[in-house]
Amino acid sequence: MNISVKELTKVDKELTLTAKREDLQETFNEAYKKYKTQIALPGFRPGKVPMGMIKKRFGTEIEYEEINKYVQKVFEKDVVPEYNPVGETEMVDMTWENDELEVIFKIGTKPEVELKDLSKIKVNKMVHDVTDEEVSEEIERTLEREGSWEDVDGKATKDSKLIVDVISLDKDGNPVDGEQDVDQVIDLRQDGAKDFLKSLKGKSAGDVVDMELGEGDEKDRFRVTIKKVQKLNKAEMNEEFISKNSNGEAKTEDEFKSYIKSQMQKYYDQTSEDLFKNEVVEALVDAHKVDVPEVFLEQVLNSYVEQQKQQQGGTLPENFDEVVYKEEMRERGLREGQWYFISQKLQETFEDIEIKPEDIDEFISVEAARYGASPDQLKQYYAQNPNLLEQLRSSIRENKVFDKLEDEVKIAELDKEKYRKFQEKKSKK
């Protein structure tokens, strides 16, 4: 048996395993002895079929089965300890001809990552303290959301909601057959309804208005028949409203304001943490040139395809082009792979990345609150899914890395508005 190595890149290798029949003969002999006791043919009692007949009838299948076992054994015994492959190893080819075996593997190896000076890595972080004005606006939105709409006889205003029938018109102003929407809702308070507001403000139930939207060849023409004009009656700030919208945690208006403020602050704090993680990942990936093995990248791209499949109910659409999709996602997959190896290096470098039972309890408590479940329910769920438990541990380790990075990198704190402008500028690049 012999293993030869061809360097494809710094992190990609092609391994060729060769072996002769004498390398496998002992394995074949043991397999034939085992099957001899199991195979029954007409005219022979079990275990009494001549070995020559067994080899003639079943030799090819038996030997190929043992060859696969042999290859797996050699891979685990000789390849894994020597090269520590990452990603899903690809078997390029396997031949068994003239009593000679040749198997070609493509494997990925862990790239060398030399960490830069983290103190020179600059990362922007949003910092926002919720104001009383924002709390009042949120309460106002909640009062409106919990309110009810009633039909009125008056004219439509900027605060009205309309129930309308809409029919498309051709360029001559004639109705287009089959292009009618009945009982459509137009909320004139929304930003997306500005064009409707200009044409329908001051109109009443029963009015018919011809409208045009767009410009030039993109212009759409349609006729709007107003069936109802409605006004909003906001909910009343009473004990029932306060209890319902605070999950029973507040009883008075002041307590409700404090509750809303704390919930909003939690939201902004969590959003800030999530954005910071994205920013620090981008900054570290940009600062380090990391080679990602092709087989590892392919594994990441396959996971994207699987996610698409799950989002589509378990089956990809007939017109889904996996090759094109993977090519479109390649850059994202490459950066994800780079971050994976950078994160692994950081975990090796930082101290106190050990996972303790209280870390798991805290993580589960946060996740339970996020998804509206109890910690005990989530613990039971993870206990029944060992793979997810390992993902949980991986998430905790990575969170510990981010905690460390927050102390190591150079952070520029931006208020909400400045951070928004920073994101807009970045998205245009």
C-alpha cells in the first residue's frame, strides 16, 4: 500500500492511494469465510457451498465491499492523523483493475492564520439610549395598532383608510378586462400611499377617480372606486390595555412607560451586539488573507442550497439552478470560510474560552426569551438533538470570542443616526 500526495494549493491536496491484491488478500479471505457460513444455494446446505462457486457468483460484490472498508480504514488510520482534513473529503476516482487498486481523494487542510495586531482593527458600534420621546411614539403606535376602524360619511383625510375597487385602464382610458382588484385597502397614513393621498384626499364613498402612476413607458393607469372611508379610533389607555401589552408586568401608565422603555432598550442593545458582530467579522476577514480549501467551501455552499430547500418546504423549485446559485453565493461562502478559520485561531489564542455549565444555562435562557419558550422546554429540545447541542456549544465559544474582541479591537461608538449614515455609505460601495 502506498499514499502519494500532490499539492494543488496551499490548502488543497490530491492524495492517491494504491494497493495490490496481496495488500487486501487477508481482508478478502476473512470476508469469504464469513459469507461462506451465510450463503445458501440450491442443492447445498448453508455453509456447504464450495468456495470456488462463492467466488465465481459473488466474488466481485464481496471484494468491492471489502475494498470500500479497506479504503475507509486506511483513510482514518493514515490520512486523518497525518493531514487532519477539513471539510468533506471528495473521492475523485476509484479503480480496481488487474488486481491493483487506485483511489484518488481531494482533501482540504487547515490554513495557517497569523493574527494581526487586534488593537489596530477599527470597528464601528452603534450606541443608543432610548428617549422618552421614542417611548411616547411607540406607545402611540401601540394605541393605534390596538384600536379599531369605523366607517364614516365624511371625506378622506391623510389619516383615513379606504376600501376601494381598482380596475386597470388602457392608454385610451378604457377598462382592461380581467384586471380588477376588489376590496383593496389603502391606508393613506403610510409613506407608500403618498401618490394615492394626492388623488384621493377629500374624496368620499361612492366617488370614482381615474389615476396615473409612474412616468413614460412605465406609467400605469387605473380607476379607483371608493367604497368606504374609515377613521381610526385609538385604543384607550386603561388597565386592560396596559396589562395586555406588558404581559401583565405593568399596572399603571408610568409602569407601562418604564416597561416599554426597557423592552426598547433591550431591542437596541441586542441589535447593537448583532451589528457589532457583523462589523468585527468583516473587519477581521478584510485584515487577514486566509486560504479556504475548496472542499470546505463546497461544504458551505451545499449548506446554502440545503437552507434554500428547507425554506421551500423540503424541495427546490424545478427551475432552481444549483450551479448558478452556488456561483452567486461563492463570495459569501468564501468569507464565511475565512471567518471560520480566523475564529478557530482566536479560540486557540484567547484564554478562558472554556465552556461551563452556567454558560449553557445563560445561553439557553437568552434564546428561550427570544423565542418565547421556557428554559426547561429549550433544554429538553437540545437534549433530544445532540447535533444541535454541539452547535450550541460552538455558538457559546464564538460569543466568548466576541466578548474578548470587544476588549481587543478599537471601537468607535456612533449614535443611531451616525451609524445609519455609516451603513448607507457602506452599502453604496
